[in-house]
Amino acid sequence: MSGSEGAGRPRWLALPQPTRFAPSPGRWKPQRVRVIAASPGLHREAVRLETELRAYGIAGTGDAADPAIRLRLRPPSIPGPPAPGASGGHGRGGSETGRGARTDPARPDESFTIDVADDIVVTAASAAGVFRATRQLLHNLRAQGAIPRGSVRSAPAVAERGLHLDAARKHYPAEWIRAQLHAAADVGVNVFQWHFSENEGFRLESEVFPEIVSDERISRAEAALIVATARDLHIDLVPSLDMPGHLRHALGARPELRLPVSPGLATDHALDITREDPIRFALALVDDMIPVFPHSTRWNLGGDEFVDFDRIDAFPALAAAAAERYGAEGTGFDLLTAFVNRVAAHLRARGFEARAWNDGLLRSMHERLDPEVVLTWWTNWNAAMRPVAEAVAAGHRLVNVNDALFYYVLGENAGYRYPTAARIWDADWHPGLFPALWGPEGQSTVRQELSRPYPALLLGACFAVWADRPEAQTPAEVAAGIRAPLRAMAERAWNAGSALTLSEFEELDAAIGEVLT
């Protein structure tokens, strides 16, 4: 893909594509540049960018009297109208109508403008917005050796573009995780959900419960480096500690806390939520992990695949406790919902927004799921799982983790296929397109979609790496395998779709190449 004027109209070669790009004649690549932070809060971004530009042969200068080209980073003043003649760079025909762009009060405004002439002026309301903008400059330098002159305007359609990593079934070295944070941030990913506990391992050092930790683990010192890297890259780090299911490894050291054995039913992974001591253990485990994440404000508590939900009434301990607490119509789903609500309240008291997976929730008769719990919506593979419409009606905020498109399951376990940009484009995916529902013709036959303009309840989307067969790929192979589909998700999440064809995206992905760190 060429962005040169000789090949026609100049092109802005960056991912995600900006909302609008109005080109002007010429290209920008000086020999020296002075990066100026117009406010103290942007100093780190100025230092970062000046260092990065050196890798492209553009020297920095701190001398105010030096006549070098200036690259100014500044907060906005009075907003002006869009540049006349601006060409669309996103979504359907480049129109901003229906993008549903919002500012989450708990998140920085990531929108930005870039004006490229003799000097470059980057304008954004936050350091995160400046960071997103400067990634765009670096992409152009990587893809075409210079930056096209003109005006760029861009704003995300949804607040979150996430990456979930199962670092529990498979141990990933801390340096590898940090490298993936750089790669993700390079294309606008701003959430990293770190899943450190699973049936097969608990891979984050515990001070209170060292007996549950796997031999291969991330130390507290290594975790601090990961946390610092995420913060520096304007990535919100979301801890993922799944409970009351997915706890086989932790409960291997505390078998007395398991759900009682039931013939023919798996319980060795499940916390006994009918008793107080196991619940207190779960809350204490949360409290033990909280200091690892001093800047985090969101926490995924799990709630999924607690037991075989199709046979939940067959678990004697759950059936007896539900009947005692709720009467004859009580079910294990009521107990699960009560547990999720209790953990959510515990987290809220400690400054965290609670999140949970959708599959076992909204299915209780007597307990109402706390409406403040954000649902990370991954599947509707079972006809009994509730539809997105019910979550919206109940007021739950949502993150779309569409397993049909965004589940990168090592070994392609459980019938999954590795995600590809081609499948994402073929589905015409956008943040409002969720996993399909069951219908008269069977599984995944009824489209499930929130239309543009998106409701404020739709927070964003997330790509998920799961290590079901940890030996199936090396960390290097995982990094290579997720690059294109993660970028495809980031492009289409930022822009509520994409004006790019698949071949244009693939050419742009190749032209941008790897992030330089």
C-alpha cells in the first residue's frame, strides 16, 4: 500500500483509521524536530515521542532557539468546525453520524486532531488522546517513511478496546506480557484484562495463600513492572480472578472449600457457595490480590461455568441450600447470583467496578443481579443463556467479547477456530454485533445486534486469548497469531466498522509492521 502522491491522493496509513483526513500537498519528515508539550501533563508524551522519532532518523533538540521543525502537543482551546472537504476514514462512508461517541466519566477523552504543515500540532483533551495521536504519526513513518500533510480528526466509537489474556493455564514471561502491551497500545487497545487464575494454574504471587500458587508464576516485583507499563501506555489493567468456578488449582490446596462431591458431576473446580467459610476465602483471596493493582478501578470476578448449568438442579448441596433460602422454586442460579452480588459489593467497597461473564447470569428466580455489574458478553452457545436484550433492559453495561470472532483458543479447543481478519470482515463486525442466538434453525442462527447509534450501556469490545491447550503454541507463536485479528478488532471497534476493504486492511497491517520498542 503506497501513500505517496505519485500513487494518487495521499493516504493516511495508520490503524485505527482516523474519523476524517483532509490531505494537503506535501509530506513531513524533517531532519530535526523540537517536540513541545504545551501543558505539564503532556511532558511525558513529549519525551516519549522525541525518543521514538530518533528511531526514524529524526533528531530531537531541546534548544528553543534552534530553527528545527516543531511538533506541538497541546490541550484543546475552542473547538472549530471540521476541516472543509474532509474525506471519510471510518465506518459507513466516512460519516460521523451514528458513531455513538461518548466520554465515560471514569475514562480520559481519547479524541484528537492532528494538523500537519511545516510544523505538526497535535490537539487532545488528555495525555491518552495525545498518545493515540502520536501512534498515528509513527504508523505513517513506518508505513511510508513520512507523514502526509493535512488535517486529521478522530474519536473512538466506543470507550473500550480490550485484550484479555489467559496467563493462568499457560505461563507467559513478564517481559512477553509487557511486549504485548506495547503491541496492543500501538493500535489503540486501551484495556488489558489479566486472567491469572484458572483450573490449571494460579500464576500470580500470593502473600496470604502461597500454597495455591503455581511453580511458574509472576512475582509481585514482575507484576509491578507490568502494571507500570500498562499505566505508562494508557492501558486500563483489569484483574480477572474467576470465581466461584474455574478454581480447581487453588482448591487443590484447600479441598475442604470445594462444593461437595456429587456422583457423575464435576465439583473439584467449584467453590462451595452454600457455606460461609468458602465465601470468606474467596473474598480474602481478592483482598490479597488488590495491592498488586494500585491503579485499577475495574475487576472481573468471573461467575461463569460454575457447574454444568444444564444440570444445576442435580447438585444436592445447591438444591438443598436454595430450597432452604428461597423455598421450593429456589435454584442454584439464585445462589450464584447472590454470590456474584456479594463479591461485587465487596469490590465496590474497595473502589472497584465489578465485571462478570454472562453465561450463568440473569437466570435466577429470586435474586436480582446487581445492575451495576458490567457483563462481559462472550457467548450464547446454549439456548438457555439469556439474550443481550434482557441485559440492556435490566440496565447492565456491556463489553462485547464475541467468542465466534474474538476467542483465540490455543489448540482450537472446544470447536473454536483461530480468529482471522477475514472472518471479522466477512461478518461485517462492529461493536454492537454480539454472538448469535439460538433460533428455529438451531444454534447461532439469530442475529443479536445493538444498532448505531450505540446505547451508552455498550462500553466496548475485547479480544480474548485462552490457553486451553497451553503446549499448542509458544508465546512467540501466540504473539504472531493474534496480531492481525487484534488489529482488525481495534480498527472496527474504534470506527464502528471500517471503510477499509479486507485487502486494504491487510496491506495496511503489513505496511505498519511491528511496533518499535
